[in-house]
Amino acid sequence: MTAERMFQAVPSDPDPWMSSETPAEIRQFAIESLRWQAQEIIDELLCSKDPADEPVRDRLRHCVARNPGRPERALLEQLMTSRDRPGI
């Protein structure tokens, strides 16, 4: 299965790991926390200066551009694509 098809199968609910019974404040905090963590990871990856990592950084930039304001989705897309392309 390709990463693209797998990514399309991800639920559109922004927080499918939480019960719908979870209070709204906790859900919002969890979403913001996840987004902050994902953005920190993305920022760290994009700071790399290793020329060998440029294809990975370029692909990550595209993932971020396709998912504005949703760094967790961009990182998920990048990770799923990377899994299907070992060594890249």
C-alpha cells in the first residue's frame, strides 16, 4: 500500500485518539500540545545543514505546504512517505 493511500485512510477527525466524551478543554489542550510538538520536530529537521538530508527536508517542506496550520498532519505524511522510501 502506498503512503498516499494510507494517508488518505487517516480519519479526518483531528483528534481520533480521544473519546468524544473527553471535555472540550482537554481535547483542545491535547490538540495544541500535539501540534506544538510536531512543529518542534519539523523545525529541528529543517535546521539540519547536512547536504545528504536535502531530499528529506525538501519533501518535508512540501508536506508542510500541503498542510498549513496542521504540523501534525504534515509530520505524519512525511513519516509515512519515508517508511515507503527507505534510505531517503
